[in-house]
Amino acid sequence: MVLTAGMAGLLGMTPVAITSTAGWVRRMGYKRSQKLHRTVDFCGIAGVTHYYLLVKSDIRLPLLYGAILAVLLGYRVIKTPAQPQSSPASRGGSGRLDPARHAQARTQLARKILGTAVIFQVRHETAFVPDGLACLRTGMT
């Protein structure tokens, strides 16, 4: 079960990782790209499940990550509009996706979330802090 959950999350993230560039978003179209990127919800659940099943004794950290994921997914459910919004082109805009602005917003959100998790780990004297997370915590890129 542990391997199944982990592999499902990894395989689900592979097409998302490949198609996250601005070129792929242009090729696929924004709406298709959004639909594909919604699989991240499933991958997050699979990842937390994998981590929970992997840990044998101290389950506080997997439960913390599960709570963070539940809050973020709950926010997405609340924030998602009931009716489709009008396109930027119909409001006088170009209708094109600004990949740099969206990438910057995603990076800032990831830094906030991962920085909080790393600070939690350090305060609770967990020995393992991956280099990438330490970079995000210190603000270095």
C-alpha cells in the first residue's frame, strides 16, 4: 500500500512537471493546462498518505502535512467560483497567460508553505532538512 500511494503520486506529478513551462501552457491551452494541473490535488493526497503509511511511530509530522493539505484544498473548494468567469479577452485584455506572474505567485506560496514546515521541523529537532528546503527557508534561490 505504501508503494502504491507513493508511485501514484509520483506518476501523477510527472505530466504536470513536464507541462508546467510557458511553452507547454501555450501549446495545450490554458483551460487544458488547468485541468491537468488539478491532478496535483490527488498527488498531494497520495503523498501525504504515502508518508503517513511509511512512518511507524511518530505520526505528528505526516498529520501536520495532512492538515496543511486539507486547509489548502478546502481553500481551493471555497475559492473556486460556481460560474465560469469571463475571459480576459472579453474584458478588454489580451487573453494571454502571463507565465512569469503566475510562476512568481506559485514560488512565493511554496516558500511560505515549505518555510513553515521546515521551521516546524527545526524547532522540533528533526535531523533531516533537505538542501532545497533549507534554501527556501533562508530565502536563497
